[in-house]
Amino acid sequence: MAGTAPVMAEGADPPPDAYGQARRCLEIIAAALEEAGASLEDVVRTRVYLVRVEDFEGVGRAHGEVFSEIRPANTTLLAGGLLDPRWLVEIEAEAVVSGP
């Protein structure tokens, strides 16, 4: 999954906090994986891009809630900014899916 931002339906504003935005990113990732015949359990690596270091704890909490049993490798990086100035976080995920 390429970088996934907290895009909302019908252009609504993203959640105001990094935790809520991370949860939204992970919802989008889960839906895309399902559409491809995979699931979050297939994720082996994530990369999290943060605009502000102080959001690390909230984003880490969201990541841990979703991946608590799966435990993919993760790298968190600080980004100078993201495409939309309202976005505080963007998440990439790599999944390994075996063929039929």
C-alpha cells in the first residue's frame, strides 16, 4: 500500500488529532487489503510519516491497537509536511499474500 492519508468520505475534514487520523489511515488500508483478497494479518511492514514528533504516542497507540497480535516491522519517520496541511500522519503498509 502506498502512503495512505486520512482522507474522509465526501471531502470531510480529517479527525483533528493524530490518533484519529492514524485510525482512519489504517481503516483505509484494511479496506484496500480486503478488496485485494488480503487482510491486516498479511502486513509484514509499515512506515509511518509524522509531521510532529509529539504525535508519536497517539499514532503508536492506534498502530498497536490494530496490529497488536500481528506485530509487523515498523519504521516511523518525521516528515516536513504532507500534501494536505490538515494531515498529521500518513501510513504505508507492505503485505505478503500467497497465490491461490
